[in-house]
Amino acid sequence: MKFWIMHDTNFGNGKLLAETMSAVCSENHEVRIGDIKKVSVEEIINDMPDVLILGAAIRMFQGGPLSKKWLKKLDNELEKSNKSIRYGAGFITHGLPSNKIQGWVKRYMNKLKKAQNVREIYFPCFTGQVEGQEGPFKDGVLEQAKKFVEEFQNWMQES
Ligand SMILES: Cc1cc2nc3c(=O)[nH]c(=O)nc-3n(C[C@H](O)[C@H](O)[C@H](O)COP(=O)(O)O)c2cc1C
């Protein structure tokens, strides 16, 4: 299958997470990575992946507004071109502890669920906490990310 893993990164943590996930998926699949600020939704639609993993970051108490906007545009353009992406998953990077960000995570996943042209959404969302505001990731996050994509791949195989 063809994967796109998208991130919205300022300090490189989201990109590192995407690369870590890609290292696992690319054993069995064709994987491309992109920054939502640089890769247009048209480019994705031209390439037509089977799988989209969409990353976001919580900044200034907002849960990934750029990623949500990008997703909405993608969904609209998919609709216009009568295409769809079969599988979707999400991840969020954050500075606050996990128990403080669950509201943003839920709202982010609701947006993924609402994107009708990304048909089957995997739950839960992966969340990666950074040290302070800029990172690096807390211990163990990258290992957990590998496990997350392994489980996501198993879920796709079973569905
Ligand atoms: C100006 C600023 C505001 C931030 N606000 C929040 C916040 O409200 N909640 C939170 O959990 N993390 C916050 N963070 C931490 C970001 O989530 C973190 O920098 C980002 O996820 C790291 O990913 P990146 O390196 O891919 O940009 C903030 C960081 C910056 C620089």
C-alpha cells in the first residue's frame, strides 16, 4: 500500500515522529513524508495513497488548527474528484502532560472521523509529549510510536 505521513513541525519533533513511523511501515509499504505547510492536498490526491497518517501539534492551547484546515481542504478536494483514501490515523505532539490534553485529542480525532473521504479511521490517536516547549521527546515516545504503527498495520490487515 501507499502511505503518506504528514506532520506540522516547528522544532523537528513531528518530523522525527513521522520518520520513526515511516521506518516501520516502509518495511512493507511505500511511504512518503511531508509537512502540511509544504505539501498541497492536490499533490496528495495526484499520488492517491491508501493510507494517511496526519500529525498535528498543540500550540497556544489550540489543537492543530493548520492540520485541521489542511484535512478539511483535502476532504473537499477528494469529494470533488470523486476519490477517497481508505485508511486514516492521527498523531499529536504536545508539551503538557497527556492527562491535560485529552479534550484536544478528542476534538482532533472527531475532525478525522468527520472527513468522509478518509474512510476508515484508526483509534486511538498517538500522542507524543516533548520536554518543555521545544523538545526533544520524553523518554520512550519513539518506541511507543513504533508500537503504534505496528498495531495500526495489524488493524488494517484485519479490517
Ligand atoms: C509558542 C508555543 C506554545 C505552545 N503551547 C502549547 C500548549 O498550549 N499545549 C501544549 O501541550 N504544548 C504547547 N507547546 C509545545 C508544542 O506542542 C511543541 O513545541 C510541539 O508539539 C513540538 O513539535 P514540533 O517540534 O514538531 O513543532 C507550545 C510550544 C510553543 C513553542
